[in-house]
Amino acid sequence: MQCQHSMYLSERKIIFYYLYSLLVQILQTAIGFSLKEIAGL
């Protein structure tokens, strides 16, 4: 039981890490795009 529980927690951790890195990537892309727009003006 304990083993399954810790495995579940690690799986959730991986999912959260994946979502976080995806969010960071989107933010970086958005910031880079807006900076290009500002530089273009």
C-alpha cells in the first residue's frame, strides 16, 4: 500500500513538473513575441 502511494505521488510530481515546464515555455514564447513586437515598433 505504502509503495503504491509513493509511486502515485512521484507520478503526480512528474505531471506537475511537466505542466510547469510547459507553462514556462509558453510564457517565454509570449514574452519573446511581445519583445519582438515592441522592438518592431
